[in-house]
Amino acid sequence: MPLLVVGSVAFDCVETPTDRRDDVLGGSAVFFSYAASFFSPVRMIGAVGEDWPAEHTSMLEQKGIDTSGLQIIPGGKTFRWRGRYLPNMNDRETIEVHLNVLDEFQPKLGASHQDCRFLFLGNASPAVQLDVLKQAKNAELTVADTMDLWINIQRDELGELLQKIDGLVLNDAEAKLLAEDENLVRAGHTILGMGPKFVVIKKGEHGAMFFSEHEMYVMPAFPTEKVLDPTGAGDSFAGGMMGHLASIGRFDPQALKEALAYGTVTASFTVEDFSLDRLEKLDRSMVDQRFKEYRQMLSF
Amino acid sequence: MPLLVVGSVAFDCVETPTDRRDDVLGGSAVFFSYAASFFSPVRMIGAVGEDWPAEHTSMLEQKGIDTSGLQIIPGGKTFRWRGRYLPNMNDRETIEVHLNVLDEFQPKLGASHQDCRFLFLGNASPAVQLDVLKQAKNAELTVADTMDLWINIQRDELGELLQKIDGLVLNDAEAKLLAEDENLVRAGHTILGMGPKFVVIKKGEHGAMFFSEHEMYVMPAFPTEKVLDPTGAGDSFAGGMMGHLASIGRFDPQALKEALAYGTVTASFTVEDFSLDRLEKLDRSMVDQRFKEYRQMLSF
């Protein structure tokens, strides 16, 4: 079942305590799509500038990702992000952000996009996310990400969005900020009270928490000793999660729990190398093998 | 099967962002013993001063904890610790420590203590822990805790201890310090290489990690929205873990994994109130009920 993602496409500059990469492929839509492509067909909407190399498009297409919604803005430049990871490789600081083409980007859904029953709204302003939601007429499962910026400057619009989506995926710091509560268990319940049917709080190396009216659980991250670059882990998590749901065409509680596990496992590969480097060496059987190990790890 | 613990007995002064308690019962041997007592008979060795109220001894005895090894030092004062929790309720700072009777305490094992096949060495100097280990002639499973102070000032003695014990339980910051590695997965393996048969890294609200020659896994903390005081959670974890092992008289890989789950669940109660207040309202069936929920939470 095709899965639609609307999000950012970026060139990332990543610095870690021991290494760095400049101008590597990144962005929420890219990581999400690539991760989801192991599970289901993906249609991607985003904007890039004239500096976008055609090879990137081919690479995504080869993974079965429909890039017909990838708009090349004449005279524009692709979004750029530069960040630096602290020695713990979990926390990071943003050094530079150039929105470039993302500054004025208003995603337009074509007919093939409007067909999709599964929709992921990557991090964008709630106003833009609401506009996409309105266009996605056939979406049966709508899940959004957000970030601290929007919680701080567009809280009302975010509140409106939360009333209209099924699921919200956000990280621990964002959840604390949104709920104004340092306790993540309470924060999750508070956010649930803002409208969505479920909330997923991503805790980086510490895993993820799930909240719905009837359920609350925590899943640890899959432990890996090779953490080269955590960039994109959160979007890969969402991609694995939504990809699994789209592949089985269901989103009941059991499907959602399995989906969180697939998201966890997919993200654990992403951090093992820069950009998409690790995912590019992956096939579905390797994801399934790690999923099996993860399930085994948690049974006693 | 009786379980022996040698550790501290303390009066704690605990400050949280919203509350505080002065001179409440604490210490590694106290939390450990109380937690373990839900599972198996416990024999406790420790030292207190003349300021120790007899009611505390009675309370522990009523839980089936053998306090014959609790020495009252004439003219001495009980160990005191004062700490303050940060708003995240996971990190804390120590404001005051008065070792008092612990300064010169040399634990002596009586015949009933030497009989014990399961031994937990609560946090103390490695030199003292080594001396206890030598006396515990019949111990078949020996597990120790440690702290940053000893890693910094008695690394050689700690290294000797690690060659002689079966398991080491320590927190994430201590593991990073001991292994000189910010990645906990690598750190766990490095510490394993220092001698013990298994290593457990406690990550507070983020759960625990287990390392042995053949296995490595992570278990999340049991999520609770009521965190009033995390003091003693680590010792309660160790108590639940060792208590379960002593109760079944085994420490094979499956037993250890279940034991970590019991430790996790027991600690999740401790944080729900100050000192032993929550544990005092608990019975074994409530521990088992939460254990069941925890297992359910992790199955998908």
C-alpha cells in the first residue's frame, strides 16, 4: 500500500568528535523514504534547488521511491543543515541552517499522492502540515513529526494540527517542551489529551515510548557499538514504523507495536554510518534478522 | 536460599524540585535488603552509630531480614548523605556526605554469613570488598557495585576485585568512566574484559544493559509517572535481581535475564515515594503483577 511522505530534502554537514562529512544527502523526507522503502512503496514530496544532482533522484528511484513530487525550484538552493554531535553521540548542536527553497515551499499533492492511504507529515510548520492534510483526501492514517521551533512560535496551529492527525511522533525534549512537564510518562499522556490518537516519544539511544488511550509502553533502542552519525535516526524510525504499517495495511494496537519495533531496528542501522551509507548496504532480510534478534532480546 | 549483603546504612536528606525529606532511612544495604526480602531471606552486614533507632532494626527484622550483622559502633554516628535532584529527576548532586562510622568499618562475617551462597557487595572501597570476598568462603555467586570515587582513587584494587567476582553492577556514568568510553555498548564489553563474568549497567530512567561473553541486551525501565525520589532505585534493582536469583538458587543466562526484569520492576516501585515508603506498602503479589505487565509490555 503506497505511503506518502512530505518533508525536507537536505544537504547535511555533520561533525562528530572523530569525523566529519560535508554536503551529504539528508533531510526528513529522504531518511524517511529510504527507511520505509524496505517495507512498502513510497511517494515523496519535497523541494530542492538547482544544485540538486540528478544522481540522488536516480538513487531514490532505484529504491522504488516515487520522486515525481520532488520539485526543483528554478534559481533556488537546496536546504542546508550543519550540526555537531557531543561526545555522547546522542546530543547535538545546530551550527548553521539555510532554509533556502524550504522557506517558501508550499507542497502540492498530485492525484497519485492524494490516493495514498498512509501519510507522514515530516517536520514542517504546522500551517504547512495542515495544508497538506487538507489535500490528502484519502489518508486513513496520518502521522506527523514536529520540532521545538513550532512548539515555541506556532503553538496554536500545532494545537489545531493535533486535533486532526492520528499520531504524533516527536523527541523527548520536544515532548517535555510541548507538555511543559519533565516526566515523559506524564508528558505523553498530556500530549495525547491534545488530540492525537497516539503519541510516540523518541528518546534517541534510549528508545521510544508509545501512548494511546488504552496502552503505554517503552521500547529500548537496539544496542549498537558502532554509532558514527545519529543524523536521520528519528526519520528512519518513523520510516520503518510507517513503512511496516503501510505494508500490512493495518494500524491496530498490535500492528503499531510491531511497527515501533521495525522503526527501532531500522534506525539502529542508520546510526552505524553517515548519511544513507549504512542503509544503502542493507536489504530487507538484514532488517528482518535484526528484528528477530530484537524480539529475542526483549523476551524472558 | 539466604542472600548476604554487605553495604551502607544511612540517614538520607533528599531534596527534589517539589519536596524534601530529612534523616530518612537509606543506604545501599537497606534498600538492597528490603527489595530482596520480597524474594528470599536476607542477611545484612553494616554499621550504624548510637543515633540509630531500634525501630528501624525491628522494621527490617519484620521483613525477614537478619540484622545480626548490623553493628552499632559505640560513640559513633550513622553515615549521612544529603542530595538534590535536578528537575529531570534522573540526575542529582551530592551536597553533603558524612561517612561517620563507615570511615573505619571493617565488616566481619559470622558463621551464618559465611554460609551464604549468594553475596552482594554494596558500594564500598574495593579494598573492603576484597576483604569481605575473602571471608565469604561459600559464596557461589558474587556480585559487586562500585562508584566513581573508587574508579578514580583505587583503580588497581578495583581491577583486582573485578578478577575475583562474578558480576559487576554499576551506573552508566561509572561505566563510561571505568571503560573510558562514551559508548555504553563498547564500555560494557570493555569492563567484561576486566574480569567479571557479567556486567550490568544501570541507566536510571532509561533501564539497564546486560553483558556476558555470549549475550548483550537492554531492558527499559518500567515507566511510571509518579517519580517522587529515585534514591535507592539502583540498590533496589540489585536487591530484586539478587533476591530472585537466590530464591531460585540458579544464575544461568535465563535466570539472570528474569532477575534483571525483577530488579527493574522492584526499582520502579522504590522511586514512587521517598525512602522505603513505597516498598513498605508492597507485597509480593504486587511485584509479580507489575512483572507480568512488564513482560507483556515487551512482547510484540
